[in-house]
Amino acid sequence: MNAVRTQVRQISIAETEPLSIQFLYDQQQFHDPKGHAAALGICSASWPLFGMLWPSSIQLATQIALRPVSSTERILELGCGLGLASLVAHRRGAQITASDRHPMAARFLDANQARNGLTGLRYRHAQWGAEVCSVLLGQMGVEEVSHTYDLVIASDLLYERDTPPLLAQLMDQVAKPSAEIWVVDPNRGHHNAFSRAVSAYGFKLIKNKCLRHRTLYDEQGEVMPYKGRLLVYQRHADSLLADLQQPS
């Protein structure tokens, strides 16, 4: 953490008690002395993106803050970055696991837990489209995500043309046969492709909600309008089984 410049901001989510969040000072930060990021396919230009405070992550945190907490529901946040939504859900008592592919995501998550008097938020490594060597994960001190979840959430992950099918495949692998997916997308143009890709795994789009709440946007903390959408998908084990039993 001392190898990169950071800043701290108080973030209020859905009128709850503010969270003190430490994040990278700007997108010029870089630190990969052991080559872990490079081994995971993270170039120097994309290295700092995990550690920025993105508007869509605030939107996802707001949505999860409004969801009733269930003692039996297991939630996974994919591509968590700073893990804002995971921190909000964890503070409310939800069973949530944060996950990302970045080698420093877990360290920022631990630091931000400590800043807010929290402990025990689970973290796992997860990435789409690539096999990860267990030896490398051991060097990073993290485990790979392996369990199935009732709800999988993500924000601003559909930023490349080839992402939708790869992300849909991973979500199928980590979700239970009966499960729900939430994706917050800032209108990057690939959400329709993702809807088609995830439908192949039995998920149906049940909500396409425009999000226009005001949120922190730039590095100076200026408040600007947000334009994006919350996409909610569901699948049910009985309908998935029926699809599998259909003659080819």
C-alpha cells in the first residue's frame, strides 16, 4: 500500500452511515514488483483501474443496500475492485464474498475493512477467460472462488467486445441452478450481447432499470448525473432441467 499514492473519501450509500474508503490517487499508479499482475494478464495501463472509485460501483452498492438481508442467501461480487458493494452488504450482515483478479484487491479490501471497524469479509480470486495456476494464487495468498451462490453481482464489467460470453460462462459456473444475477452497466454498449450470452445458461432478463441517480464521478469529488442501467436476471432449477431434457 505504501508503494502507491492513495486518497481517502467518505462515501454515503443510500443514506446509511458513511464508509471511509481508501483508493488510488489517480490512474498513473503502478506497482507489480513480483510480476503477479503481469502473470494474470494485467498490463501497466489497466493496473490502476481496480483501485479507482467508479460511479457504477456506487450504484451497485446503493442497490445492494436496499435489498433485504437473508441469513441463508449467499452472494458473490465479481470484479469487485475496491469492493464497495461487498463492504456495504457485509456491514448489513449479508453473507457476501468479494472477488477480483487483481493481486492488490484483497489488500485494499482489508485496509478499508479496518478503516470502518469491520472484519471477516471473505475474498476469493476470480477471473474470466483464463486458467490460473494454483501456485501463483498461493504466492498471492488467495484462494480461487469455487462455491455456488444465490446472487452474483457486478458493476461496469462489460467494457470489451469479447467480455459478455466469458463473463456469462463464469457466472454460470459460480451461480446455483436457481440463482439471480445483478449487473450495473454504464451504457457501454455490450449489455445486449451479455443478455444473449447468459440466456444460453438459462438466465432470463426480468428487469432493465434505468439508473439516473446522482453520484460521485470524478477524482475531485464533483457530483454529476449518472446514466446507466441495472440488469437483473433469474434462472430456476426446474426450468433449467426442462431445457436440458428437450430433444436435440
